[in-house]
Amino acid sequence: MKNIKIALIVTLAFGALFISFYNFFYLKNLENRLRGIETSLNKTGEEAPLDETAPVETSVALETFNGILKKEQIPADLELGDFWYWLYFDAPYTLEENAAGFPMDIDKLQVNPPAREEFGMDVFDGKHVEIKGVLTWGYAESTVIQAEEIVIK
């Protein structure tokens, strides 16, 4: 009985050793192939230094949203500030990507002001506007409009 236990332990140890060597050589092979690809992509044959400070530019298509922009008071229990802005759509908007995980028809969305807004968002309060911007994530996985341009219609 003792010999069977020793044989089992030795077999498991050799199995673990084999798996370790196999994974080591597989990862080395994979690393060498990736270096070969990197070298072939680099025209000079030298390793290209990684520039982590360079900004990554992504082209995001701006969407156009129409409706009435309203300034509303933020509930005190959220502790997010005093006011936020909501766009009440002219017609229900189908929101494809949201925290619920399935498309929903919605009547309003929160609007984050443009970075270069000169006069403030109060100019647009209660007015029918056209907003060009992108949908992004907001407070508590909500979807908000990050406005790039707001025009009174």
C-alpha cells in the first residue's frame, strides 16, 4: 500500500514537472514569435521604444440630439453638486448601450457641458436645442451625453 502511494506521488510530481517545462517552452516560443513580428513591423530593425506619453487619438463620430434642455436641481442625498442639465427628447430615443444590457426607449438624458462653453449652460435652459456630442458613462453606470456643441433651434 505504501509503494502505491509513493508511486502516485512520483507520477504526479513528474506530471507537474512536465507541464511546467511544456508551459515554459511554449511561452518562450510565443515570445520569440512576437519579437519576430515586432522586428518585421519595425522598418529599421531596432526595437521601437514605447512612448506612453503620446496621446491616443480615436475618431468618434458625433451624434446629434434634439430636444429641450432643462436645468434641474440634483437631489441632496447624491452629493454631486447643485444642478445638472437634462435633454428632454422630441421623440423617444432608443438607447442601445446602457447598464440594463438591452435597448431601451428613453425620454431624457443627462448632458455634460462642452469643455469650451463660454457663456455657461444657463443660456440654453428651457430652450429647444440641437446637441452634437457622444454618449458616455456617467454617475452610477448611467449614460450621459458629453456635448461638444450646443445650438439653439
